[in-house]
Amino acid sequence: MKVTPIYKIITGLFLLSIILASASYVNLHVFAASSGSTIGSVAVEDLSDGEVKKQLNRAINKWKNSELSVLVGGEKVLLEAEDFQFNSDESISTYKNRTAKPWYAFWRKTPIVHEPLQVSATVSLVEKISEHTKQNSDEIASQVLEAASYLRKFPLKIKDADFSIEDGERISFQAVPVKDADLSNIVALAKQLDGYIFEPNKPFSFNSFIEQEEINNDRSLSLMASALYSNVLQSSFEITERHQAEEIPTYVKPGYEAIVSPFLDKDLKFISKGTVPAKIAATVSGNELKVSLYSLSGSPEVLVYEKDRRAIEPRTIYRYMSNLAEGDSKTVEKAKPGLQVYIYRTITDENGKTENQLMSQNYYHPINQVIETSAKQTAPIDNSSEPTTDGYVENQQGTDQGLGEPQQEESTSQQPMPSKDKNSKDDSELNSSKEPQATTSKNGGSVPKGSHYNKTGDIVTPNDSK
């Protein structure tokens, strides 16, 4: 009896185990799928190829019988089952190729695969999207097919498709001069803003948009915000928050600026009320920032204008300074007029309907002139009257008044008069001794000796007293 070597027996057993394992693998691969795998979100675990196809067709028919619609920027587009073409056989074949493994790697586990259904769009689907949305129909159709390949529930809300500058039309433009100190900040902000798409009915906050940029310069931020606001003002966007400058701006027209400050909680906010997206283009050339707003066809026409523009005249303010020499003065702040201006816009839609809107009431306070002058001033001289040679002043009313003469109160006339006796003097003698002596008349002529001025300024002669 011939004895078989032990190594041949071991080799034969090893080959036999490989053959059995391969047969088991082939049988499992052909008639069942790996645990947890799906095709078009349909579970294909423990199903044969025929059963998988039945499950897929049943799920596709159920999906087609549901309401198929797409929401694009608030516009609803109704679709039909005939707009989609599914290929179940191709889907299964692709799935099997992805889960296949070499016969000799029988120890490996079958991978879990989530394979989308093979589906294509008909011409009618693209035409419906293009007709109703006026946007990039190819991009939107791609999003619709992706949702259909996993049999997702409709209505489907489509993200607004991107579009190139060549696809849209420029609806506004603003150029802003940039100082060297702000140039690096503006370049960084322009790179972040360039190409940004404003989706319809989605609020936009400038402070939230730039919070990722480490820029704490309010002047630079306000410069960029003003360029953006100037463009948005010329569109149909609804502006929900905007702050004006305190002084008349020089980098944009008054009423077109927007001051922002994250620290002071001053923001620029707006929202697009149109049905098509808008796209920003922002570049810096030399020391000039250029910002444009583009939109696809369908945007309304907008006219921006101003009314009630008037200058606000400044005042002159004097400051009396004790440290200035008498008669000295200097201007420490020059005067600058203020301004009041109201900004309006008129929006005309594609049907010819117009709407007038008051966008802002802007008031820029004037800068008053400030003059510092010496507080050491000489007492003012009354030039309305001239002194005469006898010490009296003749005023413009034509009455004479004695200088240095004590003021007599009216109540003295009510005092009792002294009684006359033989030793008392008459009024002329009494007045002549108390009243100032008159040497000449008012016209320059001579007067009798003993003449004097009475209390009313008239000349009394000795004959008048008799």
C-alpha cells in the first residue's frame, strides 16, 4: 500500500477550502448584498438581483406618483414623472462593480455602499426650469437630478445657482478712493466680498459677513460698507439698517455712505426681495476700490435721486481767554457749512408698476467757527455823545446832561418846601450858588454875569430870576 506524503494531503485540503470558500463567495455575491447597503436609498440587504430590481422599480414608481415641484428663489416649478428617465439595470450593475472583490480575498468583508440611481433629465425639465426661474438652468437641473437619484421627497428647495459675470448685467457701480493707511484692509475685504452671491429673501449682515476677518479699523470697514451700500441703494434690495456719517463724506456722495462698527453695534443690513440672485464684484486698482452689483435678467429698474437739499450755515463762537494779551485773538476752528439731503428711489417692475421710496433723511451738522480772544478789554466808549468845553455832553436827542452831576430822584419833589423868611434867599440866588456857572450861550454868544445852568440844562440869567 502506497502512503501519500503528509505535505500533499495538507496542500490538497488547503486548495479544497479555497474552492469551497470561493464558491460560497460567488453564490453570496450573486444573490445577496452586503448588510446596510442601499441603491437610491432603497435597502438591498439579503436580496437577490431580481428582488433588488423589483424593489427599485416599486420605489421609483411611488416617487413619480408624488407631487414633484421645485422651489427656486420663491418661484415654484411643477415637474412631471416624464421629466425623469431612470435606469435600474445600470444602477444595479454599478453597485455590483463597487462591491466586487477578488476571489482570493475571501476573508475581506463586503463593503457597505450607498449607490445613487442612474437618472437623466429630459429636455422638458430643463425648459421648465429655464422658463420659470430665469437662472442657470443646467446648474439647477443638476441639483434636481441629484435629489431624484436618491428619491428624496419633493418639493425640493434649490440653492441659488452661481452665475458668471458674463451671464448677468451690471445694475450698479461705485468707485471709492482709498488712503494708504486703509489699503491693506480694503484689499483683504475686497477678496472676501468678490464673487459673493445674495440669494433672494435671505438677510445679509455686513458685520456678520466680516467677523472672520481680523480687521478692527472702523474707518476701513465703513469705507467698504459705503461702497456696498451705494450699490445696494441702486437695486431693489430692502435696506433694514444703515447709519449715516456725522460729517459730510468726501469718498462718496452725501447720503450714499454707511457707517459700521462692530464694537458700537452699528451694522449694514439688507435683504433681496427679487426672484433672481445678485452677485458682487469687488477689486482694488491702485488706490481705488471698485464695487459692482450684477444680476440676471428679471431685475426691476431703479432710479435714485435726491430732494430737499440745503446748506446749514455755521455760527461764530467767541472764547474769552485770560492768557491772551489785550487786543489779541486767533481762529482755532474754521467754519464749515452743514447739509440736509433726502434720498429717494423709484422702482419699476417688469409690468411697469412703479413705487416711490424715501430711503434716508440725512442731516450733517455744520462746524462752527471758534475764535479765541483776549478777556482783557478796554471799557467801551460811548461815541453817541460829545463832551463840551464846560464839562457837559450833548447827546443825539438834543438835550444837555451834566457830567458827574448826582442823580435826583423824583420823590424829592414831594418833600416839604422850606418856609421863606426875611433872611432866606430867593431861587435865583440859591441856584446861582449851587448850579454850575454858564459862560457862553448855546450858540456861542455871551451871557450876563451870574448866569447858570439849571437842572434841566437850560441857561438862567439874573434877569430871569427876577
